[in-house]
Amino acid sequence: MTGTRAGAAKGVARLRAWVLSLSGWRAGGLAFLLGAFGVLAQPPFHIWPAMIVSLTGLIWLLDGGVGRPRPVAACAFRAWAFGFGYFAAGIWWIANAFVARGPEFYPLIPFAVTLAPAGLALFWAAAGAVCGAWWPASPRRIAVFALAVFAVEYLRGHILTGFPWQMAGMAWTPGGPVAQGAAWIGLYGLSLVTLYAFAAPAALWGPPGAGGARAPWMRGAPLAVGAVMICALFGAGLGRLADADPALTDVRVRLVQAAIPQDQKWLAENRGLVAERYLDLTAWPDLEYVDLVVWPEAALPILFPDSYGVTLAALTDLLAGRAALMTGVYRSSPGDDEYRNALAVLDFTGAGPRIDGLYDKVKLVPFGEFTPGGKLLTSLGFRLPNAVSGGFTPGEASAVLETDVAPPFAPLICYEIIFPRFIPRGDRRPQWMLNISNDSWFGNSAGPRQHFAQARFRAIEEGLPVIRSASGGISGAIDAYGRVRAELAPGEPAVLDTAIPVAGAVTFYSRYGDLASLLLCVALVLMATNMRAIAPRSVLTTRRLDP
């Protein structure tokens, strides 16, 4: 057995030596493949050891990069190539949106599936540049790496409208013990811990280097620290789940899934068919035990309220004195030509239909609901891939809606569910979150499943249940711990009757935001800043490798 372990160690050492020897496109090619492989850790797979392999390989590539004549550029390129592979394999499904919009948009697909990942990978390139300039010749480089990537990923989630997708912390199955850590440190903090712990094995085969890292046992220090952090989250998560309240409220909800293909929904000849299908499903099998009906984002391909006359009459006959309807609508205000993606609450429990609440989507999807510089491009004759010509106008702010049929809730339309701490808090804290979405743009791919996982993490962060109605995606009820209480998979026309889970206690993350993540950053900075082990440029090797 000892001989086997020794042989395996030598094999890994040889593999690392080979990685260190790579340069140019060969290093970039391996980085791309490692990034793509790491996507297996993301939803819907959650094969988290894949991220350990990919990040370990990236650390070794950075080890080799800092030995080049231009270490900052070399490390930036390798990290960019890794990010390119990571995002190309993770968000390829955006191509389906162009397919759904029709043949005239097919030529844009190659640009969408390459330029978007390449642009997102620039954030990783910035982290690589930081590593190239400041890379300890010791296991402390794991902390430098985790901090650098965490910083750029935090920026990615906030600047230029933000896109906090494919964060490292999503490797953990939402609803499980480790994922409960998001209740204290949020998905960003969970990503920081994950980056550090999953990159830590790379230090086991690192060079002895300088300072306190000369002792071989020091190479295992990052792995030990990472294991302690993960175990701490696991234990705390078990405790949180042990105290979980499984109760449901007495509000009974019917989620309606029409399963109409996106490329068929907006055809003028199908408008009546779409409304008819939603009405038929709403009534099936009966409405005796239903308080609230939920239709997904932009359920009907008509403008609200101007074109809803016939549909409202049919809904009044169906729901009068029984239930309310919450549905996604496209609307415009009287006298203007601006369009809004909205949620309307229609109460039929009284004498007639009444608009009991209205919310306009705030966070719009770039290049789907608006295009940066869109007016200029339109004036130049370009047809943009927006859902409506000219794009939508955003709402003013997140909101809490109060109705007569359900506890106060925070509406989140599609994309908005991916942003941590977007909903109001404090005295305005809702009792649940409603996420309506139209995921049929992306087909039967990983995209809708990743979107559903995001909703589950928001539930953990806020300690609030989520009711989700997603055309072409996954609809269901998620409790305050990210656990799925009822689920309706995409596919066939169907309905799901469920109840709203009870709200949990206010979480640390909901109350204090990223404070715990900041404290983690301080701890990692202290671990990384041993001046004897750090030089302005790397001293990992005593000689320069050939470029």
C-alpha cells in the first residue's frame, strides 16, 4: 500500500511538472478544457469533485505562468482561457434564445456563444493578472487565488447590471447541509470558501518555496483549513436543517404550465389558442381547494390590460368568488409608447375583477429586454433581439405587495431571482417570494435548471419560501431552507396544486448582508500576507522558463 501511494504521488508530481512546462496556446488549451470540465460541478450535475480537479489544474498553470518572462500577462491569459471554457460550457444554452426568435437571428448564434463567455472570462483574466503580480512561493498562494477570484466574481455580480451566474458556491446542492451556509455568508461567501477549499489540494505538490513553507507538512495547511471551513458549514447546516419548520400555510396555490413552444406562442394565429389553454388548465380538474392561481411571466401574448377583455370575462366566470390570479403581463401606460414586463394581481373574489397589485420588473435582461446603445443601433438599421421592439422600460424598485388572498410577498420576475438581497428587508420584509419566469426561451437545457437552483439559494439566504411558476422551466414550491416541497418539471401541459411554506426566521445574511464574507476576506488576507513569503514578482522558480 505504501508503494502504491508513493507511485501515485510520483505520478501526480510528473503530471504537475508537465503542466508547468506548458506555454502559449498549449497552456491556454489546457486551461480551457479545465474550465469546461469544472462546469460539471454546477447545476444540474453538482459533481463538485470536478471543480477540485479544474481549480487544482489552474493553480498549477498559474505556477507555470509566474515563471515566464511576463508573468502578469501569462497568468492573465491562462485564467482568461479557463474562464472562457468555464462560461462557454456553462451558458451555451443562450443559443436557444436566438433559435426561438427565428431564422433571421441564427447568424448571431456563433457570436453569442463565443463573445458572451469571452467577455465574462475577462473577470477571471483580471484575477489571473493579480496572481501573476503577487504570487507567494508557498501554500499561501491558495489564499491569494481565492481572494482574487472572489473579488472579480463579486464585481461580475454587480457592475454593468450584474450577472451572478455560475458562482463557485453553486457546486453545493441547494437544500443540503453545506448550502445552508448561505444563510450566514450568502452565495458570495459560500463561493469564497469553495474556491479556497477546492483549490487547496494544488498546494500539496507545490514547491517548498520560501519562509515557513519549507516544512513539507505546511503544504497540507490550506487543505486542512479548507476542510475545517467546509466541515464547519456542514455542521452548522445540519443544525439549521434540524430546526427547520416543515409547516405549510393554509394558502393553496395552483401553478399552471401551458408548455407552449416559444417560437409558436407569439404567432398572431395562436393568440386565442394560448389563452384557451391557460384557461382550460386553470379550471382542471376543479377549483374547490384553490385560493390563488399563478401563471408565469408574460403568460399571454397580448398587451395588458387593453387586449384582456375576452380573457378577463372568461376568468371572471371561472374564478369569481373563488380565487385570485397572479400573472406575468406585458403592459404600457395610457398615452405612452413605453413597455414594461410586469406582474399583475387580479382579485376575482369580490363582485368583479380588480387589480389588487402591480409590479414592474426592475432588473432587465441585457440583449433580451434591453440592448445597451439600442436606440443608436436601431437608428442605424439593426434589428435587435429584444422581446419587444425598442426594449422594455425598467420599474423603479423592488417591492412588497399586499393582497387579500395571501401574506405579503416580494415579486421577482425571471432574471431578478439571481440577485442576492434584491428584495426589501427590515420592517418591509415579505413572508414569501413569488418568482415568475419564461424559461422556454432556453429549451430543455441546463439553463432552466440552473435558474431553479438560483431560486433555491435565494430561499436559503433570506429564510423565505419561494413559489415559482416558470413556463418552459421548473415550477414548484421551495421552503425557507432551499428544499423543494413540490415540483413540476418542464414538458407537458400540467398544473401543480401546492401550499405556500411558512417563512423562516430572519437569517444573518438577510440582516447583515456580506459582513461575514468581508470577515472571511480579512482572515484570508492575514493568511496570504506573510512578507517573507511574498515578492513583488514570483520567486516560485530559481530560473526563468523559456517563453
